[in-house]
Amino acid sequence: MKFRYKVIDERMNIAEGTLEAVDIDAAKRVAQENGWQIISLAEVRSLGALVNEVFIPKIKYESISAFCSQLAMMVRSGANIVRGLEILKLQMEDKKLQKVLEIIVQGVSRGDSLSQAMRECKGALPDLLVNLVAVGEESGNLESVLISMSEYYDRENFIRKKIQSASVYPSILLLVLVGIVFFFMNFLLPEISGMLSEGGQSLPLLTQVIIDAADFLNNNGLYLLAGSVVLALGLFNLFKTPKYRFYLHSFFLKLPLFGVNARNVVIARFSRTFALFLHSSIPMVPIMNSMETIVGNEVARMAIVRIQDRIIKGESLAAAFGQEEFFDPLVIQMMSIGEETGRLEEMMEEVANLYDKKVELGIARLIALVEPVFTVIIGIIAGTMIIAIALPIFSMATAAQ
């Protein structure tokens, strides 16, 4: 297989090219042996695979959870896998998932395993699901893996919905704020300034400042918009580099309240995924390799890379994790207890449940804080606009007397 890479080489320069490897893991090992930091690594695919990725977008976690749950029931019943997948395709309401199931049915019908068929549309299905299904097929625990994955994606969907619901209120208030500012600056203030100019009166300082700001935005709005787009694209490309993405994520983790919630989300995701891998009896080093791409935070990813090196050198799991500040002492203690008692999987599930509750509580606190803060901000801006309008009116009344 051929892979296209973009890396930071040993001289700290960005390099691009292609390499040959058996699979993605082998390609990663080649890059690491060369001393490269991987920015991106992707398989150079055929036209058919590229077309599939274009027309089959990623499936929602809610639909994936339902798919795993129903497929587990099919496996438990002993039904023919092809027939079971065809029934699922008819039952699923998600049109995107129906297209994915059609590809999977075609693959299984021609003799591919379920995981192999799922890999053909891995642009739509998460790599974690595909890899664990392969493990379940090899170990004979496919039903158990599917049930675990259903619970996992159901929980991930719940957290995402919570975060999305938390952003609805600020978004509405932001739109209201923009509407208020636009109305005042483009309709009321110009009328009042025109009336005063005709009467030969000078505008109050606050009113003049706001009018000048409105004129500046009207005259240079397109340039500001273009500059903002260029800046956003530049930052987007900059933060693709692991070094600068690390700085960005470190900054977010240090923000009051928000940083704690972001850390709790990562730890909850890590703990639940770790328990899934342990349940599937995967060796520790491959687990750590997979965790690098799952945590979704560069600070946590770098910590896992260092932890993996310590585990390879022979340190215990708790000792390796204990040297990283990212993970709370509670997580380390639960790992230590799990190692000593042989119940590490159970302990990680307990940690995941605990941090899920912390995430819910943290999101509730953020919502409770955001509402009054945005209300105060809107009040201040609206009050400033009202004062800017009232001052000229008072000036006109005073002059008339």
C-alpha cells in the first residue's frame, strides 16, 4: 500500500512525499524510525475509494450506536450475517447509514469478513469501531464488542448533545447582539446625526465615536472580512502542526472552568476507550498506539506517547501514568488498584462513569454562567447605544430652549 505523508523531519523542516508500507501502522513505524513527527498520513486510494468517501459522509454517533446494538442482537440470534445486515438496512432511518450498509452487504456477500467490509467505507465509520470489530471476530466475542461499542457511542453522542445544547443559548444571544448593533448603527444613529448636522450642532463624543466606527465598518467591511478569512485559514493550517496544536490545547486547558471541563471530557473518553480495549484483550502497547488518535487533545496525546515509552521500558501502568500531570491522581489510584486486584477494566469503567458525571455538572455550570454573562454584555452594549442616541436628543432639546 502507498501512503502520502506530511511530516516534520529531523531538521525540523516540513517534508511531504509518499512511502510504501503494509498498512497504516507500518507506515507510522517507518516515519518514527526516520525521526519524523507526523502531521498527516493517509493512504493513496483508488478513484472508487475516493468517490465513496465523497458521497458517504461520516455517520452520526447516534446512528452508529443503534447499528451496533441491533447488529449485536442479530449475532446473538444466530441469523445469517448477510440477511441480518439487509434487514438492518431496511430498518435504519439514517439515509447515510443505509448507503454504508449497502457497501458492507456487498463486501460480506462476496466473502469478506465484517471488519474488512467496514474498512471499505472507513471514511464513514470510525476506525475505533472497525478495529474492535476485527478483534471481536478474531476472538469470537463479536456480540460483546458490539454491545460495548453501542454503549460507548451512545455515551459519546450524549456528551456531544450536551455540548451542542450548551452552545445554543450563547449563539442566539450573539445573533441578537449583532442585530441590535446593526440596527442602531445603520438606521437610528445616521438619522440623528443628519438632523444635528442640519442644525449646525456638534455631536457628543460617544455618538461621534460610534458613527465613525460604523463608517469605518461600512467602508472597510469587505477588507476586514477578507483579512479575517485569510487569518482563520492561516491559523487553521498552523494548528495542523503538532507543535502549535500543543500550544493551542495547552492554552484551552488553562482557561478557567472551560479548561477543567475539556480535561474531564478527554479523561472520560480515554477511560471508557481504554476499558473497551482491555475487554477485547488487546496488548497494552497497541492500546497506547490507538489511544494517541482517540483522545482528541495534543497535550494528552503527547502524554500517552511518553507513557508508552515507559511501559515498553518495563514500568507499571500506574507508575507510567503517575509521571504525567494531565491525568488526575484519582485516575492513577484507580489504575493502581486495578493492576493489583486484576480488575483494571472494571476500574477504568468506574473512572469513565465518574468523569462523565463531572462533564455533565461542568456543562451545567457553564450554561448557568454563560446566560447572565451574555445578558450583561448585551445590556451594556444596548445601553451604550441608547445613551449615544439620547445625548444628541438632549442636546437638541437644550439648544431649542
